[in-house]
Amino acid sequence: MTPLYAFYGDDFTGSTDVLEQLAEGGVPAVLFLRPPDAALRARFPDVRAFGIAGDGRSRSPDWMEAELPAIYDVLGGAAIVHYKTCSTFDSSPATGSIGRAIDIGVRLFGGPAAIVVGAPHLRRYVAFGNLFAAAGAAVFRIDRHPTMAHHPVTPMHEADLIRHLAAQTTARIALVPIDRIQAGEALATYDAVSGAADAVLFDGMALDDLAETGRVLLARAVRFAVGSSGVTRALVLAWRETGLVTGDTGGPRADAGAVDRLLVVSGSCSPATARQITRGIADGYHPVRADVAALLRGETAEEDRLVMESVAAIDAAGRSIVHSAEGPLTGDAAAAGERLGAALGRVAGQAIRRLGLRRVLFAGGDTSSHGVAELGIDALTLAAPIERGAPLVRAHAADPAIEGLELVLKGGQIGGDDFFETVRRGTAAG
């Protein structure tokens, strides 16, 4: 059976968000941590959608030109291929260029590509081409967002997404605006603008808007889409409406149950994660602060210290947070993020194996992408809901220490202040 959908996640946290959306829509899916060969695909015969988790968000356009065509080729047997971005759409001409990903996809799959960034289930909204995102109880235009306007690698200085992409691509991008979508005229508007466009951006403020967008994607058999898990939600709504998908909705409903021991690994610079670390320490998590400069220099003694202290802390109290003090804010920040994430991943791997841990939380996009890549995981499947955009997933691996490991991969801004205990308890946030 031809897969309904295949995606490349430009970081690991966003990739697990897609797994959650598919499960909620009744679509069996698997997330691979490397391009799967036939043997790996055969281990998951019943899935109707699959993804490949990557780290394109921290990569250069040259890397994309070298690597994305082969990745797109693996995905290309599906009815629609999705280059999955963060819902904050942060990117730049030099790092994580979404424009370059669009160019390569249109070259391989034809156009126009669909761009869907609004994800109301994550409190991300697009109106008349401008992106808005929540921070706490408030919603900000993305160029005034307290975190994303000051991101250390890809700060968002432009809320108009067509203008934002114009710095990354010469592709002609048209808009299906929110007033036309809400008037029931999305398809007619798409038909009017798509002939002269390489890509078409769809606004989205509510789930009904995504449903209308999904109808257009199916009606016009769009082959390539770019954007947040709003793409996934739009497609799920359309598949169910047309009867392409009829399975149970809601995904796994049971709580995962509590664990006695939890390791938290954080390289996040987000104020939300900082608050979670403060709350975690108050809740009994022993903090182990990393010497970021030493890790970036590749000093194995610092990795050994972090392992030793975190293992001792979990042995004594069951809970520990290994975290960077500030994150890679100087020099080549993108490259530093990769080195820091990989180092923290090696620390986590040693702690997991020494303690026999069964659940770990990674916080931060680079930490998740580059850290989890150090664990030798082949694939992830959804285990249970925890927080919207950060579900509990289960690892599939040849290493018995990693097989069945439960992970939460949390973007910097995700979760309330008590998120660490929410993960340890294994209960969905209320």
C-alpha cells in the first residue's frame, strides 16, 4: 500500500509532534532516526505514514543541497511529502534555510509547494501572511516574541513569512489569506494564484481553517508541503472527511505510569526551560551544571564528570538535571549547538546504560536532535500523550539498554513550570 504521507523533521522535537498528530487522527506511523532500508521498514509493516527525524534546522544550505535530495527520494513513494519545520518557522539564509528546502522540494516533486505554518493546537497562528505565537498566556507577533525574536541562532526579525522567505529563496510565493479561507473560498483562491507561484502559503487561525486547507491539498493532489504540524493536522482532517482514514482517533489514551528515576538533559536557552529547571530543583531534582566551554572543546573529562555526578544523584534521589549554564551563544552558534547536543547525548547514553534507566527527558531542539542521535536508536513510535507537541515516545533499537526506552523530546518553549514531574509521573498535562 502506498503510504499516505511521509515527512522529514528538521529537528527531533518537531518530528515527535508529527507522530502525535498522526496518532490522534488514527494514522499508524513510525519515525525513523535514519533513512530506513528495506529491513528496517519491514519491522513496521502496518504503518500508513512514516518520517525521518533530522537536524536540518541547524544545517547550512550546502548541507541541504548535498543531503536532502536523497532523503526526499526515500520519502517520495508517499502520496505527499512534508518538510516539517518548527511552528515558529525560525530559519535564516545561512542556517536551517526553509527557503532552500522549498527550492529542492519543488525541483524534485514539482510545484507549487504548499506552506502551512499555523498550528492552533500549539497556539501558533498565521493571519494575512504574518505569524503569531504564544508565550505563556499572551500571544505575540513572532518578531516581538520574547524568545523567538532573540533566538541565539535564528532570531525571527520578520513576521511576514513571505518577506522572511524572500531572504532565503527566489521562489515566487503566493498567499491564500484567512478571509478567503473562512469564506469557504480557499480552493478558488488557490486556483487563482497557484499558476504563477512556486509555493502557496495558507493562513490558519483555527482548526476549521486547517480543515479547509487540507481539502485543497487533497483536491489538487499537492505532492510537497512545508511547515509545522499544521500540515499534518490539515491532512488528517481531510483524510478522515474523505474516508481515506477510518481508524480510531485520539491515539494512546492510557497514562504511561510513573517511574522512580528520571534523567533530564537540557541544552535549552529558553526562559520556559529555565523556569522548569528552577521548579525541578525545588521538586528534588539534583542539578548537574555543565561546563559548556569544556564540552565544546571536546574534553572527555567533563563528560565523565557529568556522568558520574548524574549517576550518583539518581542513585541517591532518583532525579537529576544535567544542564548547560547558558548555551552556545558565542562564536559559530549553530556548530556549537551540534557539539553541545552531541556531548550531552553521550552523557545521557552512559547514564542510561549504567543505571538501566527507562525514561529520559531531553529539552531543547539541538539537544534533542544531536543528543538522541548518540543513543543508537533506529526508530520511535508514540507511547502516550504528555504535553501537546511533546509526547512520550518509545525507542526501537538493537541495543537492549536502549530498546523500549521512553523519551520525551521537548522544544525549549514547551510545557508548564512543573513539566519535569509531569514527565516522571507519565500523566498527560491537564
